Amino acid sequence: METFGITMDDQMIAAVGDIKSKVASMLKERAENDEFSDPSQVWSAACSYFDYLLDMSDKSFSKIRLHTYFLTSDYYLPYSLGTNKASLLRRWKSLIKNVPSDYIIYEPKGGFGFNFSGDHLVSSDSFRYQKTINSFYRHGLFSLLKDDKKKTILEIGGGYGGFAHHLSKLSSSTTYVILDLPETFLFSAPYLTLHNPEKKIYVYDKDDFDDFIQSDISAFDFVFIPNYKLDQLVNIRFDIVLNVNSMQEMTTPQVREYLDFVQKTCAGTLYSCNQDRLAQNQELSSLQAMLTERFELTEVYTEQRLRNTVKTGLNKVRRIASSIGGSSSPRQYHFYREFFCKPLAKS
């Protein structure tokens, strides 16, 4: 493995300190908002696991990638030990074989992964991001992102900022807005700041937000807005909205509010890659049903998706047979489904 971590200068260290201070203020402000702003039950416990980041030294954020396993479960040790290297290499080669080299991504410098190609590292996270890049490429979204006009992208639930980093690099010019729980900005805002020191970044601050929202946000490259300020973004038009592995973990009222917002503000395409609901999430009814009510859906059918369709059918048969036989019903599985969604006109 190459040297891990990002080299930080005094300006970067100061930027991280400023982000932490702003996140602390957001958490205090969120306590005064309605229940829509609070994490779902699934996320409440998770957020408490990484609250130590507020007390971590600013300079230690040079190794923020070591902490992102809270959001994706990917961490450095399997790569150090060589665990499942051959399997990931085989799947990686299959994943990129029909993709132009310009659209192949790798773990950024200072990260972790297996070295498959020269100085390039491949991690499980970069593998997942590549799958989404492939879908964007095959659906033609990069023709939109490669033209001269600056585009505005909204990601609802940006994780640690990994996909935002890659997509912004593959686009000619974007303002990339991340709307998320304040806690997660302890990952995404430092990560994107440290990996993109040349970019102009805005992190929500209640003292200047009124001026910011009335200005031209296209002056910024990355924008971080807490979820409880969703209604303040209603006058912005987004060319692409994306949500990956996030709405499946929310409550039904939260998903409904987000989708109503996207239906109003998305001038182009909503991309969703989620389960209908996370198995552990008892606060969500059906994501697909709510998508269908508001959008025209085009599903991405991959080989894995077709296998999942077969598994779903077999599982239904097992549940029916189980109910007839009087035995306990087998567990119901929820598989990931990818949709490109066009907003329906509101009646």
C-alpha cells in the first residue's frame, strides 16, 4: 500500500476547524426544528457512533478515510491483508471492460485499496461508485455534464463525499450541492475540502445563509446544506438529483417530503439506487410506490438485477407455501433497484 492520508497545510487545518465549528452550530440549531429534521431510528444510533469526530484534532482529519467505514463499511484492513483480492480484481475487470477509460475511476491518492493498475487503487467503495458511473454513462447523462453550461447537481445523503468527488471530476463544470444530516458533514465536508483544495466550498452557516441563498450559488463548486433547510432550496433548479443507499433508511414522511421537493425542483433526472426499504427500517412503507406516484421510472436492468428478480419470485413462492403449510414465513428480502426518474407534472 502507498502512503496513507492527505498532506495538510495550515490553510487546510484551519478549514477543518471551521467545518467542525459549523457542524456543532447546525446540531444545536436542528434541536429547535421539527421532527423531520431528526435522523430516523436506523440512523440515530449510527450518528452517535461517530460523534467523537467533533473532538478529534483538526490535523487528524488527514486520515478521515480511516473513519468512513461508519457510512460504507469499507475499511483498510482487508487490503493490508490481501483479503478477497482475486475476487475483487475479477469483478473489477468485468465491471470496466466496456467503459471508456475516461469514465473509469479509482480510489483518490492517500486512500486505501488494492493496486490493480500502476499507481491506481481500487476499493470496495470505488467499485460501488464505478457501478453508478457506468449507469450514468449508459443512460447518457455525461453528454449533459460535458457541455459548456454549468450544471447544478443535488445529492440527498452524500455519505463521506466519495461519489461527489468522482462525479465532479468527470463533469465539465458543476455546482454540487449535498443535502444531509449535519453529523455526516464531519465526513463529506473535510473529505471534499482536502481532496479539492482548488475548489470553492460553502458550508452552511446561519449567519450568512440568507445572503448565500439569494446569491448566485454557481459561484461555488461544493455546497453543504443541512436537511432541515430543505425548503430554502425550493427556488433552485437542479439538472441532476441523486440518492444512493439513503432513502431506504428514512421514514415515510421524510421520503415523501424529499420526493415532493425533487418533483418541484428537478429540471432533469432523479437517479435512485435503493432497496424498497432497508430490512431493519420499520419506519418506511415503500420507496418504489412513492417514486411511482411522482415520477416516470426507467429501471436499469443489470445481470445482478435480473438474478434478484428471480430470487424475489422464488421468495414469494416460498412465502405462499409457508403460509399454506402453517410454518413461520421466511424472511422477506429487499433488493437494490436503480431508476432514472423524470418528474411527472403535478395535477
